[in-house]
Amino acid sequence: MTGYNELKGAAQILVIEDDPVQRRLLKNAIERHGHVVHQAENGRIGLEMVKRGSGLYNVIVLDLMMPEMTGLEFLEALHEFGTQLPVIVQTGQGGIETVVQAMRAGAFDFVVKPVSPERIANSIASALKLDQREIKARTGRRSRSGSVGFDDIVSASPAMIRVIDLAQRAAQSNIPVVLEGESGVGKELVARAIQSGSDRSGKPFVTVNCGAIPHNLVESILFGHEKGAFTGATERHIGKFMEADGGTIFLDEIGDLPLDVQVKLLRAVQQGEIETVGARTAHKVNVRLISATNKDLIEEVKNGHFREDLYYRLNVFPITIPALRKRKEDIPHLVRVFTDRFSSEQKNGHRLTASAGALALLTAYDWPGNIRQLENAIFRAVVLAEGAELTESDFPQIAAQLPEYEVVDHLALVADNTRADRQSDFAAVEYPAHQVIADEAVARISEAPDNAISSTNPSGEVRKLADVEEELIRFALKFYRGQMSQVARKLGIGRSTLYRKLKDYGIDPDNPQKDAA
């Protein structure tokens, strides 16, 4: 990436998009971040530009659906050409099948139209970091002190960009922060980044998991105790708040604090002083408080498990961190970072990468344990890996929990191998009130007429929406072997809506092709 390094931040970005309006919008958004934009109106022109300008471009932004050469065909041709340029795919469909297709075809990232300027800029920034991977692997992602900054938060999703923005604002003051979110979403990482970005950077950062401490010891561990304060107190203990004096204390799972300890915590927040167990006087402390919870604290207040006055003292600046399944754009980036980090730490010194198939599989999974679960899965795979890259076979536990993954894999392979010279007459149809359920992978199966849905009738006119919907439902029932929950989920509708439509169209779920037109 010579051009990027020479220009010290200005990269050469090739935008391949057939819609002139979209090209202009992308050009304006990308140029606002100081990059140079080159444009191509279709895939064939874009491919020629890549071949002629060998080494010129740093990142390609590619539309998936274009005439003459689709985005998938472009990716395949780019691979055959031998270039390793990161490609950000634009798609009008946000279904997981589309994600799988793009990742399997070698895309670095994907964005869903209409893409915001912030989202495309963040994706390009992530792609531009690829040439820094060797340096990062040698130096390590974190310093020996364990300091973590906002640059260490790997994200490409709008939801997480919003989280980072709020956290950076919070870092500019001592305002109490509550980080909300499921276990494993990275609450401590955000808390450390806030500390690192504040004027308390370099000062103590003390973490306390309130849910892991026996209730009879919580007060002593948080506020300390004097020698002889209780049976077994053979020496003085200063407590976590005194350890964090001048810095930040991070109280994880704060909703698990006993009510009697909540009273003392309220005093620490309000007056900046703590009461050590067995002491006669209070101690002043200067501590920044960041708390975290995976509970709904307002419900805990209603149920009498959390003090209302403490809730309002702590909940001044709440930041909700979304679950990983709600920001799947981040998964490919996280997989690359974890794979790079863990493989560089192995004694054999072999640097591993993640294959497109592995990225597709991991992106398809919902990760109930969030980033922590993903990190552990990558760690295990790296330790046990035998090849030069991680593939689907390195994640058997994940594949076993995705019964439909083989179906998605089959569709992606068909999309890769079926290349029609003419523009297909078959297209995915978007319905009101639910998502598109057939992406290009299904639309391109032109060699199997019963697996594709025609957009026109024999006389060449566009078919009625109801007729296409009926045919699509029949196809989904057959494709998923009558599994109603699966069919409803893939169609993007509720089971009750599906049953109503079956009744309206007179479809027998056990024999969906019966009486089909």
C-alpha cells in the first residue's frame, strides 16, 4: 500500500457502482476523510482499472448487484488476477445469506445500503490497517502496562461507533457512567478506554466483580477493614476504593451488590468518602466510578433489589453496548484480530489467517456469549489448527449449532459456480413488513427453474406481488422441508402470519406444491 503510506493518511479508493447518484454520494463521503476516489460504472471497467493501475488502489468499494458483471463475479475475477486488495461490498439486502456470500467470495467487509458516511469511513479505516498487521503483531495490541485505548476497540458497526463516541465524551469529565449490556460484550474494555482517554490516564484502574464476592465480604473488600474489626481480621486491609484513589474503580455487575453495601456506596459517590469497617472516622477518596450491569436496573429498583437514590446517582451517563448478534459487521474484524493475536503468541511462530469460509460460518452464528465466547473459540481453534489458515472444520462446535448452515453453504457455492452470460430473469422480491428472504444466491440458480422465481409472466409483464409471494412461500416450505419455525424465520415473518398466508393461498404445508399454479 505504497500510496497510502506516502500520502500519510490519504488512500486511493476505487468505487465500483453502476448508480451515478450512489457513486457521487460515496465519493463525497470518502473524500471528506481526505482520501482520493477513483470511480468505475461497472465491474468490468473496475477490473480493467485494477489491472492497469497495479499497486495504485488501497481499498475497493464494490456494489453487489450490477449489470455486465456482478459483485460476486468481480470478486472471483479479482481472486484469479492474484490481488489481495481489501474489498468492501455494498448490498441492498442485509440478510445473513448475503453476508455469507460476500465473505465466502473474499470480501473484507460488507455494508448495507443506504450506508452512512460514518459507516463507510470506519470500514475503509479498518481495511487500511491491514498493512499494519505485521507491526502490530510484533509489538502486541496492548502495552505491557495493560493500557487500553479507544483504538483497541475493534468495530465497524454504527451501533458500536455510537458507543465509542459516547464513551469518548464521558472520558472528558468525571461523570458517573453505567455500562449496560449482556455478559461478554466488552464492558470492561470500554471502561478501560474511558480511563485511558481521561485525565486519570496512567492512574490506578481497579476492577471489582460484585457478583463474584460473597455477600459477607463485599463491604470489607470494597471499603477495607481495620485489624480486629471482625473474627479473622488479623491485619488491616485498605480496600478497593483506597487502591483506586486518584484513578478509576470499575464495579462490574453492580446490580448484585447487597442493599446494606449500597448505602455506603451512595455515600462514597455523594460525598467522596468511605467508611472502613472497624474505623472510627471516614476516609476521603478521589475516585472515578464506572459501573456495569447485565440487568435492567430500573426493574431491580421496582423489585426492591436496588436503591432508587443510588440508581439515579449512578445512572447519570448510561451507555448500552449491543450484543454481538446485533452487530455482526464486527465479527469478521474481531476474528482477524483474535486470529492474528493468538497465532503470534504461539511458540511455533506460525501466523494464521481465517479463510472466507470460516468468516462466513462465524458470522452466521449468533454468539450468545458475545465477544468473550468468540475470543475463546478463536483461541481454541488457533491452538489446535494444523493448516496455515482457519477453516470451517476448525470450528465443529459452532457448525453443529447451525443446522441450516449447510443449506447456506450450498447456495453460496451455486452462486459462485453458476455464471450466466445474460442478465437473469429471476430476482429476489422484497415484501412489505418483512425482509427479503431470497438473495442473489437463490436468484441465480437459473439451471433449476423450480428453485427460482420469475419476475415476469409468459407474456413478458411483471407478475402480481401476491402470485410471487405465494410461489415464494411454496418454495420455502419445500426448501426447509416443512419446518414452520425455520420457514417463518427465513421469510422474516411470524408463525401466525405464515399460517394465515397458508390459509389465504390454500397451501398445504405437508404438500406445498399441490395445486401450485
